[in-house]
Amino acid sequence: MPQPADRAASPSVLPYGDWPSPISAALAAASAPRRDGARFVDDDVWWGESVPEEGGRMTVRSRRAGVLLPAPWNIASRVHEYGGGAWTASADGRLFFVEKTDQCVWEFAPGGAPRRLTPPDAGQRYGGLDWQRGRLLAVRETHTGARIPERDIVEITVGPEPEVIPLASGTTFVAHPALSPDGTSLAWIGWDHPDMPWDRTRLFVRRLEDGSDAVAIAGGRSAPLQPQWVGDDELLYADDESDRWNLQRVRVDADLDRVAVSPADADTGGPVWVLGTRWFRPLDDGRIVAVRTNGADEVVVIDPATGAASPLGIDATANTSIADTSGTRVLLTAAGLTGPATVWLVDVDDPAHAERLTEGSLPWGAEWMPQPRAVTFEGPRGAVHAFDYPPRNPGAVAPDGELPPYVVTVHGGPTSHTAPAVSARTAYFTSRGIGVLDVNYGGSTGYGRAYRERLRGTWGVVDVDDVAAAAAGLASAGQADPDRLAIAGGSAGGWTVLAALTNTDVFSAGISRYGVGDARALAADTHDFESRYLDGLIGPLPEAESVYLERSPLSHPERFRVPVLLLQGADDPIVPPAQAEAIRDALAVRGVPHAYVLYPGEAHGFRGTDTVIDAMQKELAFLGAVFGFTPPGVPPLELDR
């Protein structure tokens, strides 16, 4: 067969890791702004979006007018520390938002000046904002100096003299307020220590007009979430009584008649880490738009009369939230397989003409993007789910017989999950010949309660066993070089990285981003939302102190044997630099190659564009230094001993 005249069309034969790539760390960082919610506003659409070139501040954009809220305003809530629901909007075009610097709620009409609605009080925070039926609802968190903050659901009036009116309280945490169509009843979820909102919650209803006490109508042994009224006395909500979060419909009367709505072997629901996520929305005609997650997300339209669920057929496979509805139109935010995370506008009766409202392409071709492959491995406690992103580069192939190095990535949480989607960060590595394996170890969401509860009492054991089994399984299948397996993760994922390095011999290198090294210190230092999280993951203190000691990587410094890269925020209040520095010192004492990078001004999770770029470059350079390749265009990293 004749060869093409264009020699550039023939891939170069180069070792894995040496492949040239157009995907720089700067491009990867710029291609992934964060998006937070979307609303129909009259005949326009607004959505929340970060501005990487302005320090990652969050603003609101209009489809028609572009950026609405100018700098230096920065939308961010600190309720539960993780925030969420930090903005909403009325149909007539008023923006309500939480300003990061003072945690007050402000009102802004484009073209005017923001007006503060809540009194300045350093002890108060607001989140979960939602404009419902002409009223502004929010979750308020009040820090009085007591060990546990007070939390309640409030209405914030928006007249000439705004007021904050308490509506509901009585539990340690509250979320998801929903006002009935006639405005006389409020539904919400609440939970108490030591439970997390994926362990046990209760669904409450309170009649507002007569001041009656709240009544719990669901939960206690399960984790109901996101009540939505579908009538003055009828609620739709998700519950995981039968392992999966499925939809339930209940009449709020003496009988509490409950009906399952289109049950499925998938989750319509997830962990309430933030207050803004919505997994379903009813339409005006009674149909329901819902996310179903079984590893990957799928958006469906449910006919509650028949229970039939029809896939919407849009590219929304990860981090999907049903943001708003209007008639048969739906706004949702999601990541997918064909483009970066976006805001979708979809008419459920004409999904073929769905629109991406935000940038839907990347500055490089689809041929550079790896396509995820769902894989399952056998671990000590059963199946372990993962997504494999093999190396992909249209201009390079590896020499015959060479197997690729791999980075096994560990998501944070740990009660969270990773789903398949286009990721510039992933492509940054795969385009250079480094495979990526995203593991949903036991304890991850998206596979039902039983899978999620594998980690109960076993954090530092099950997660470690599962990531090791996945890595070893990929290598034994001939898909990865067993001598060039690295593991990387941040926060809780960093804990698993460090625990895997000290308890297995599967990995040849580790990358920990603000990872937990001392579980007792985490229990002592962490904020209220997670202050009892470790009760379920390891055990209650002080009874389980010996378990905390045994599981903590810092208790076993002599077990560190392979090179480690430590990336840390100088202002991290959750995992202070002292933990990373103790690991650095242990590595130095033993002469283990390592690098420690401290980023001033960064906290728990890197936000600054320069930090994100530098961290990605250092990770790649670290892999090159350990695995023996020289990534083109990346400054080398000198390892200490």
C-alpha cells in the first residue's frame, strides 16, 4: 500500500512519557472554569461561572449580556464550609448572592449597585439560596462561640427594609428547603451528629400558617433528600431505603401514603457536600427530569403515571445537576464525553436540538482526548469499579512491547465518586503517554448504599485494598507497566495515597495533594460539618484511638520506601501544613526521594490559576524523574533525599 506523502501523518515512535503534546498546564487550567447553577430569568438564562484570570472568583453570566456581577464581587458561601447554593435569581432579573468576604446576602439588579439584605455579622453565614414562589429562602449558619454552630432555614424579605425571618430549625444541620405552592407549608431535610447526610437524615414538614411543630415524615434509618412539592399536600423526594436513592411520592396527611416512582438500579441522589445540587425537577405537566447514576450519569424523563423513563440522550455523564425548569425546558450543568463541562438548555420534547450555552469545544481536537473505559476488578470484598483512560496521542506511538506508565487517581471525600468525562487535566497526562485510572473504591457513591457502606469503619483499609487491586489488575491484564504505577489524590484521596504507600508494594511513586497523614489530628482540627465523620469511617474517639494510630500513615514513617511528591496550601485549615511537613521530614530521615511544595495563599483545594498550573507541571515532572522520561516543555523537578 502506498504511504501518504505527508510524513507528519505518520505517528512518531517515542517512549511513553516523551510524547509531545499541545495540551499545556496553562491551557488545561484555563479550559476548566467552575460552573455553579443556572436559572431562567425572563427570556434570558443566567449561570454561575468562575473567572480563572481573576483569581478564580465566581460571578454570574447572562446568555445575552455576558458577565453580570463585576469584580471584585465574589460569590461564595461557607455554610458547612463547603457552601453551595450561593446565588439565585428572580424571574424579573434580580440577582441574590452571598459575597465571599462578609458571607452576607446581597441583592443586585444589573446596571445598579448591590444592596445588602442581611445584617453584617461576622458570626453568620448563608447558603442554599433559592427563590421560590416570590420568596427568598436560605440556610443560615450562626457561629456563637459554642462548639456546634446553630443552623436554621430562613426567609429573607426583599422589601425596602429587609428582614431575616426564621422558619425551621431543631436539628444540627438543615438543607433543601421547599415551599408548598400555596405558601403555607415548608419541607426540608435535617440530620444530627454523628450522622452524615448520606448515612441518615429525616424529611420534615411544617405548617407555617399556624406555627405548628415540624413533623418527620420520612427517614431516620435512611437518607431522604431534596423534597419538591408537586401539589399543596404532595411531595416528591429521593430516598435510599432499598439501597438506591429512588424517587418517592407522599401525600402529607394523616396516612402518609407513599408510592415509589419509577424505581431503578441507579441513584437519583448523592452526597450532600454542597447545598446547590439538584438531582431531579418536576415539570409543569407532571413529568420529572431526573439524573440516574450507576457509575456514570444519565438524564431521563419520567412519566409518573406509567413509571416509564426515557433517556434524554444528551452528553451528561458526570457531575450532573438539574438546575431549573420552565415549561418543557430544562437547564442542567454537567460534564460529558464530547466536550468540557457546560450548561445545557434542553426542551424535553425536542432533545435533538439541545444547546450548550457555555464554551463547548477545547483548543485542541477530539483526537487528543482519551475515551474512558468502564472496568471492574476483583478486590478482597468484591467488585471494584473504575474508569480507564489509556494514553492517546495522534502523533505518537510507543515502541513495540513497551507498556505505559499509569497514574491511579483517588477521589476525595471519601464519600464521593468519579464519573467518566472529558477532562483537560486527564488529557494533560494521557496525551504524553501516561495512562490514568480513576478508581471508585468501596465507599464511593453512585453504586448504592451497600457499596457506599463498605468503607464504614474501614477507611484506610478497604480504600487501600481496592486501589491496589485495581492497579494490580490493570497491570496483570497487560494494560500497564507494573513497575511504573503511581498513585495520586487530594485531601481524603491523599490519605489513601499515603496509606497505600505505607501498606502495599504495588506503587512505585505517590503524589499527595494536602493529604491527611494523621487521622487523630484531622478529627481534632476539622470543622463541624465533618467533626463526627470519622466516627463512621474509623470509629468514635476515644474508644477507637488505637485504630486511629494504626491506620495513620504518619504512625509508620519507616514504611515509606518510594518517591513522594507533597503539594500543600499554606493556609489550609483542614489539613494544616504541619502534616505534610512531618511526612517530608520522615522521608528525609530515611533518604527517600521526595519534593515538598508549599503554596502561599492556598487553602484546602487549589484555586489560583498559577498554583494549578505549577502543581500540574510539578506532577508531570515528578513522574518523569521517577519513571525515567523527560516530558517536553516541562521544567525538571529536583528531588530531595
